Amino acid sequence: MSISTKQFKHVSYLWDDEKAAALAGDEVALLIYRSNLLGADLRLTNYGGGNTSCKTKAKDPLTGQEVEVMWIKGSGGDIGTLKKSGLAALYVDRLRSLTNVYRGIEHEDEMVELFNHSIFDLASKAPSIDTPLHGFLPFKHIDHLHPDAAIAIAAAKDGEKITQELFGGTIGWVGWQRPGFDLGLQLKQCLDENPGIRGIMLGSHGLFTWGDTAYESYINTLEVIEQCAEYLEQNYGKKGPVFSGQKIESATEENRKKQAVALAPILRGFCSSQTKMIGHFTDDARVLEYINSNDLERLAPMGTSCPDHFLRTKISPLVLTLGAGDDLGDTASIKEKLTPAFEEYRKMYGDYYNTCKHANSPAIRDANPVVILYPGVGMFTFAKDKQTARVAAEFYLNAINVMKGAEAISEYTSLPRQEAFDIEYWLLEEAKLQRMPKPKALSGRVALVTGSAGGIGKAIAKKFIEEGAVVVLNDMNAERLAAAGDEFKSQYGKDSVATAILDVTNQDQIDQAFAEAVLAFGGVDLIVNNAGISISKTIGDHEEKDWDLLYDVLVKGQFFVTQAAVAIMKKQDNGGDIINIVSKNALVSGPNNAGYGSAKAAQLHLSRLNAAELGADKIRVNVVNPDAVISDSNIWAGGWAEGRAKAYGVTVDELPAYYAKRTLLNEVILPIDIANACFAFAGGLLSKSTGNVLNVDGGVATAFVR
């Protein structure tokens, strides 16, 4: 069997000869192609983890001489989505000449700034700390990855011995050390002392492999990882049951989801004591195997081994002592049970910081847990945004895989606390954090906008995402909702949006939509009651079914959506915003409008009643009153436009101009205008405003609030 058609069992062979042939002669393009293939398989490396490089010949723009240039993933990038703009390019000879000014391991950090003296490409991304690890090795193509199967061996108590025996001396070993200039020199020394090896295992950290071509490096990487994974598989069960067997049984899938929905907002409230956090939940079978096991109590406090895992999951998880079948309906009782657990975790983290800190360490960061394990139910993770929370869960699953493998072949070892601290509070990591953009106004907030697959609702949802929120899109029309969901994911990314079918007159669908919000993001903070319907008829033409439908959608719908939202907000104990999209018609008397106008008036006063009741919980309730928002709005379907045109003695085509001319500003009102008004209430500047009405109608004097 030729190597190009070799079937791998534990990794994915994705190389396409035709695609690669189209890139022949362009080593940088082949580097990007190889990197994207490696990053597409989470068994090979995790999001943002690992690094890849190639060395090429290029003409020096100043001397015209041919020089060797190394192209390598820049700082903060992800190989799975890597593009040329994400690469750093350095003169190899200049990078290696930095050994002349290297003052030893105590002065490691100062070398990072000196990398800039080796920059070849003026559009280069900032070089990462891994740069010297690639630069001091002579190979044209190098992969540095964090595959679970390899780290399981690297994190095993006798990992060096296992590596030697498994690969017969063809894979070298370098013991744990924080990435940096000195580690690059150690890799070079390992190669010098073991000529002919095909890779190097980094203790507790990861794997280095290489080749003379992009394809050779790719195949070498797959084969080494495949061999590691096969070795683990052959050893599972030899020492006894995985994780010493199961201590408890999981709840059924349906009950796991119910428990997660009940508990997540409470956990989110605790984890948001310093900064608003977004949540993620998983009950992956591999997570359940670990959290239900006899070894959980021993392994969980040890934390992770690989620095990439640790940086995203914190020193250790919080393990809940709740039972999978516990009644979570009494929020006060659950909070009483959880308060000591969170206080103990925060104290543990504070002690860890105070014990390990240096004179120049950055100030202590948020002491709340990132990873929370609920035996029998699943794993919750909380972070500043959805992507970070999801990736934290993926990294902790990687750590679980590593523990499982290491325990099967030997004994799992984690990073010593001081080493872990020196990475978490590394001044270079702190500098990277300080360079990150400031949070947007709605960062860390979860919004649910009813009727958000089109018109005003869609505009509001887009505005909120652009200002940092995550949004639960919903609509009663499944086809319309699916199209909007696809549009939002394409425009803003999959982590910015969730979708839920929602007819606001259906209590089951209301409950399910909020359950989807909780499972997707951990809770809700910002509700916009926007779903609406319009019927324009004379008093004589109005039928009971018209009246009931208007009041069911506009009044009861607003109330029961608010009721469901408030229950979650109170669990979080972190306030919230409810914004009701009402109408100019709530204040203005007009012809052929008895049912719609009176329902809008009921919405307006219901908003005031809710504001009065919810103020003690720091939940603000405010109203935006639009008028004549015709663009992309369902409200103008079903005869409403015809009815209003008839009432005003104009044609349907003349309505937009008619509405604009009757305003003081002579303006057409667009969905984005309503979205901006909602953001005005929710964006922070009006955080002490509740029970208020903001008219967005171009100025209709008869609708002035008085």
C-alpha cells in the first residue's frame, strides 16, 4: 500500500495530491495548506495550539543576495484557519545569531523583543515564543503540535522511557521547560546528540516532527501520532478499568439537559461576580466517563499538563457535590449549597497566587473557576465570550484524554504549581492580554430578541452582536429562521448566535427557547419583546378572533416571555434589561385601530408595571415606540398596509411618504433606527433608567409622552 493511500485509524489523512500539486514550487502556500489540514483534526492539535513552519530561499530586498527565510505561524494564530497574513517571516541567520547576545535562562523574556531584529517580511505577524524552537532546527518543514495521544505519553510519570521503547530511539526527549529561547537550544542539542531522529517529545508539553518537504512533514507527523494512539489503545484496560471504573451512573440525556438548564444560570451568576461571563455546556460521553469515575477526586485537583490546556482551563476545575438527580427547583437552596464551594475555590486560587507570585507578577486575575464539573450531568465552562468558553471545554476534554492515556500506560503527572503559575502570570502572556481590544459595550451579555428573523428584530439582533453580545434568534417560521441563522453565522461566526423556534403564544415554545439560550450561552441578560402582529379594521369589522390574536401575541406574549426571562435573571442575580417594542399607537388615537391600538397601550402599561416590580432585582424595563417602520417588516403583510392606506385616504405605495410627511423631522424610519434606540437603553449609558419610553417616530406630536 502506497503511503499516499495509507489508512490511518486514529488520525485523519486529508492530503489531496491534486490540490498540493497546484501549489508546487510555493513552499509558503504548501505550509499554509499543511497547517490547515493539521488544524482541521482536533486529535492532532487544539484551537490556537501548536505551530508550523517552513524554511525557504528568498532574495534579500536590500542586498539582492539569496538568504534563508523561516515562515512560521505568528503569535496568537490558529493553524486550522491560518493564512499568509498570520505568518511571521524571519531571516534564519539573524535569528540564530541572537545566541551571541543571549544572557541565559534568567533573561529569556528579553529575547522576544529581539526577534524583531530578524524580521524579513515587513507585513510579518509578531513572532511567537515558539520561534526559536523552530529556528534552531535545520529542517525545511516542522510541525509542533499538541496531540492528546502524544501528550499522554509526555505527561506520564515514565514518559521518557516509554518514548524510547515505543519508537526505538527514533524520537528524542526533552524534559519539561517553559517555551522560549533556551528550549530552542535544548531541541538543537537533542538533535545533535541523536542524529537521524524523526522527532522530539517535549515532556508534559507536546511533539516536534519534521520533513524535507511539506508532505514528508505531514506524513511523519501523522505516523508518529498514530503510533502513540495505537499504543494507548492497546494498553487501555490492562491496568484495570479506565479511571478505576465508574463511581456513579449518568442521568438520562433528557434529565442531564434539564439539570443543566436549571443550574447553568446559577453557576453563571457565581462566575460573573467580577466580569460577565458566557457559558458553554457539554455532556460528551468522554466527559461523563471521567466525571463519573472513581479517579475524579484524585485527578481533578492535579490540573492539566500541557501549557496550552492550562492557560485556558485554569489551575484546576471546580467539582460540584450535587447529585445528578438532585432537585434544582429551589434556587435559594441551591445557591446556599454552592456558595461555600465557590468561596473555597476562590480562596484556593488566592492562596495559589500568593504562594507562587513574584515581585513583578501581574495583579491577581478573576478567581472564579473556568471549568465546573457536575458528576452524572456534564461540564460547564465560563469565559468572556462564547468562543473562549467553548474552546476551554475543548481543551479540558483534551486534558481528560491525556489523563486517560497516561493512567493507562503509567501514572499521570501535571505541571508543578509554580511552573503553572509562571505560565499563567508570565509577563509575555500579560502583555498579550493587555494588547487585546477593550470589551465592547455588550460583551458578556446574552440577548434574546423575539421575532428576530427579519425586519426590526433582525436589525436589533445584528446591532447587539456588533456591540459584543451573543444572540438567540427566533421566529415562528422555521424556514425564515433557518435562513436568518445561516446569514448570521456566515456574517458573525457560529459562536455569536443560536436559534430557536418561538411562537410567543405557545408556553412550551417559550420554555424551550429559553432552555436553548441557557444551554447555548448559560443564561440571558437582555430581552427584546419585538414579536408583533397587526390588524387594521373598523369597529364593525373586528371579530373576536382578531381581538384574541392581537392580545395573545402582543400582550400575553410580552408578559410570558418576560416572565420566563425574569426567572433566569433572578437565578443569575446580576440584573438585566427588558426592552419592549411597542408603538406610537399606544399613545395616539386613530381610526380603524381599536384592537391593535388598545393592545399596544396594554403593552406600554404592562412595561411600567413590570419596571415597578423588578427594580429591586436590578432588572430594567423600558419601551421603544416606533412608527411606520415599513422596510422588511412582516407587520405590513396580511392587509395591514391596505387598512392603514384606506384609513388615511392614500394608496399603499404612498404610505411611506405619507408617514414621513406627517413627522416633525420629515424622516422615514428604518429598522436600524429602532435597533439604535434599543442599544441606547442596553449599552450602559442609561443603566439607571427604567420605566421609560423612547419614541423613534420622526417626531409625531400627538405621541409625545405626557
